[in-house]
Amino acid sequence: MGEFDLIDRFFKRPVTRNVLGIGDDCALLAPAPGMQLAVSSDMLVEGRHFLSTVDPEKLGHKALAVNLSDLAACGAKPLAFTLALSMQHADPQWLEPFSRGLLALADAHACELVGGDTTRGPLNICITVFGEVPQGQAILRSGAKAGDDIYVSGNVGDARVALEVFRGTLSLGEAAFHVARARMETPTPRVELGQSLRGIASAAIDVSDGLLGDLRHVLRASGVGATIETASCAGLMSAASRTALDAQRQLDYVLAGGDDYELVFTAPASRRDAVMRASRDTGTPVTRIGRIESGAGLQLLDAQGQPFDRGYTSFDHFA
Amino acid sequence: MGEFDLIDRFFKRPVTRNVLGIGDDCALLAPAPGMQLAVSSDMLVEGRHFLSTVDPEKLGHKALAVNLSDLAACGAKPLAFTLALSMQHADPQWLEPFSRGLLALADAHACELVGGDTTRGPLNICITVFGEVPQGQAILRSGAKAGDDIYVSGNVGDARVALEVFRGTLSLGEAAFHVARARMETPTPRVELGQSLRGIASAAIDVSDGLLGDLRHVLRASGVGATIETASCAGLMSAASRTALDAQRQLDYVLAGGDDYELVFTAPASRRDAVMRASRDTGTPVTRIGRIESGAGLQLLDAQGQPFDRGYTSFDHFA
């Protein structure tokens, strides 16, 4: 199968929300008047971001999910994406499920594949995603203010639990592993929640490198500090995963596990009702875990309100 | 050097033409009213698109040049780009010249680096580029009409000559190799010419896989055929390269060499003066090489006007 055949067979589809899709030198997008275009790129490399044994359909889902998660963190509505794909062979047995998983998630968000590139080489998936956000309404990392509440969406920690099972450092019953593995392999980008938080959240980021590590980016960009009540974080991991871990390791994976693709965001205490409404309206659980402080630094409090330090660091590809 | 340090040191710069650059979950672009956004992605893999021994500064230039060339083919004005970079080590000795070459070309076109990703893995450079084009004025592959002239910009064939020298199938004097190697390593995207051809050219594509192969994409998209007067193509290769090749091999590399990043475009015969003016105004040589025909197929004519066939095919990563 040649390069253009594989594009036609697995990736080329008519566009309706965008002006021009696959098949020319460029795609053409036309954001509606008054809209800004939010853009994000993520590159997934075999052996680093996914295991070589992963189900290609799930990999297709995840490759787009991690990009949609960036749009969600800005409150943008998905519009289109490009896919650049390097692979050693043009294998229909792999491409068919990969494109199926990718395009199913794309369809769920009306996010059209408009272009990209295919080439031979070590397996590498690079997606650039585009979303619309009304002018001046993007939720940035830099807007957190002292006194704001800190929230996290959904579930964090389970993706790391699954990774540790694959690594052999942890064992888990079949049912519990099924739950954790789904969190690692098919994360749910919080696209609807992100849009609902426009005008409510003061700052947001998506959790990819670890909850505290990513929160630190918000603190740095906003010039503030934070206090985290770790007791309120206990329920963020699924009950099934918790059964296999002591309390310390539970907390470690919740606060610094990584690969979660949830949103951590801040909002003024006066907007608690609005946050809960956004959570309810979008069917996305949201947990309040702490508060933004005027002084620098990130302080962890135990169940008794006493400060402690575990030296959590964020994932860094080159550290 | 960590991931965020290397981004800060080599890639993060303030943006002026775009709303938000590197440092948040998304970049924000705001195309001017009435403008559409042209988008293109190209992925470059070590050993396939460039030699491992290439000067990183030249590689930085080329990685962006091949993307700008796609904007040029659509007549779009460069606006911004994202860079996703996978590499085995965060080596400042490589990153410094790479970013220098990349950003020098970006600055020459006021094209701002607004975001991206860095990760560890086999060397892979994925750039997605954004340009503006007035609504409805993008030059597409599908607009060629019977009777239109066919033109090609600048020089084609030299990049392939340089590749063959590296492959050891050809030897060339030092001065001639210098010229050809520059064509392979630091191609000039025809950004100004592309914009000047808006409203003049009926169709365009950039030459990356070979002149005839890429022209065939235009013919297919436009539902037309073409006649090429190969005698008019002789001068497309540099005089220095021609000295080392017999006439047949010269023609082979001109028509099917690849990696040229010139524009092949069509325009009504009534617009010859306008084409020449665009060529002169942008300082870009343009050569008329044939004509669009109503019947399907691509016919080559020799210097005596006799048809011949050499079975030229286009480069295909998976054929």
C-alpha cells in the first residue's frame, strides 16, 4: 500500500466544519468572527508514551485525547486537527484500528482531521489540534489569585497504577486492573468541563506530568503559592486501585502519578456554586483540594492540618 | 538540562503578531477579519529526510522551509508555527545551531514559534505551520484548466544531484557540489512568489516528491492532462550540476529528482505578463515548461516535439 492509498483509505474524509481538508498543500480553517484559534501540539513516541503492545485503537484514541485535553484546559471548543505519522511499515492491520480509535474520538467532539503527513521511520504520532475560543476568554495558567480555590476534575492516580502493574512493581486484581488500565490507555479529555469553566475558572492546566508538577506551572505563571489539603485528595483514585496500595503510595500516585489528562483549575471562592453547576452540567466530578496563597511555594497539609514534604517532582523527559 | 530549561533557552521568545505564544496549554492565534487560516504539517525523520551528519543549523532551516513551501503553494502569508521535537539527548551543542537556523528563517518571514512539544526518542522534527490567506483566494491544486500554461519556479534537480553525490553514485567538483548541496540542505521556500500569484495562478503545488509526480497531483485534482516540452526544462538545473551529467540524467533529475521545494503552477495564457511581473517583483525566476490539456495523461515531448516516455514515478514513502 502506497502513501496516498493509505491516506485515502484510513484518514481522508470530507470536512463540513472547516473550509478545506486533506488533499491540498494546506488545509483551510475559518474561525468564526470574534473567535481566537487555540493551538496545541503533542508528540507520542513508542516506548515512552505508549507500550509497543498497546491496542492500536486505544492508541488512536489516546493520541488525540491528550491534545484535546490541552484545548480543554484553555476552555476551547475543538475544531480540527492534523496528524503526522511516522511508522516502519504501512500495515493495514495496525492502521485500521488506529484510525478507528482516533476518528471515533474526533467524531465525538466534531473535531475534523484536516491534514498531516505520513512517512517511514520509528513509530511517532504528532497531532496538532485547533479549537475556537471567544476573544479574550481563553483560560490561562496565569490568572490564579490568592484566596482562589483549587480543584481537580475526575480521577487522578489510576493511570500510574496501571503503568506500575505493567512495570511489575505492583499487582492488582483483574477487575481493578481493568479500571486502571482504561484510565491509562483511553483517558477522557475534559472538553465540555473546560468550556463550561470559561468566565468561572481563573486559571487551568491539564494534568499530564503529575498533579502537583502541573499545578506548579500555574503557580509560577500566576506568581502565587498554594496549600493542598491532602486528605481531600484521597478519593481521587478509584476505590479499586486503592485496595492494592497503602495510603502513602496512594497519595504519591494521586499527587505525582502523571498521564491523567484531568484539569486542575482555580476559581474565586465566590464562584463555588458556579463550579459545581459546571461539574453537574457536564457530568464531570470535581474535587476541591486546596487554596491559592499569596506567598510563593506549595505546601502540603496532612489530615491533621500539619505541613509535610515528600519532595514530589514533575515528570521531565530530559531531567 | 531539563525539558523546560531547554524550551526557555532555545525556543521561547515573545510573540508580537500572535496573541499568545509558548508557555500555556495552547497558543492563541487571531487571524485578521476576512482571512482564512492555511495549515500544513511536515514530519522530518533522521535517515529519511536528512542525513545524521547534517549541520544542525541547516536542518533547522530546512525543517521550517519545507513547511513554508506548503504555505507558498497556497498563496498564504506565514503567521506562526509549532515545533514538536523528539531527540535522544537534550544536547545544547545541537540545539543551539538547530534553533538558530530555524528561527533565522522564521524571522525572515515574520513567522512566530508559538508552541509545540519536546520529548525523548529517535530524532524526529514535526512542524505545523499557519498562514493567512484572504477568504476564497487560496491557490488550490484543483483549479487548472485546459489551455493553461505550466510554470516552475527557480531551480529543480540540484538537490537530487547532491543526494547522489552523498550516495556515491555521482562525483562533482567542489564548487558545483557546494551549489547543489545548498539546494538540498537549505532550500528557499517561494513564499513571496506564492502570495504574488494569488489571482493569477489557477493551481499550484510545491515540488517535494519530484516535478512530474507533484504535477500529477494537480492534474488529478483538476481533472485534466498536460504536455511538457522537456527542452524547456534543460535550464532548470544549475549549470554547475549539468557539467557532471549526461543530458538524460539531467532530465531525469529535473523531472523526478525530488526535494526541490519550488512551485509548479498553472495560469491562463492570457496572464503571461502578470506571471512575469510576479516573477520579477519577487526576484524569483520562473520557467514555462508546458501546457494543460483537456484529455487525461501527462505527455512528454522531446526537442523535436516527439512524444516519449521514461516511466517517471513520484517518491512514495511506502511504495
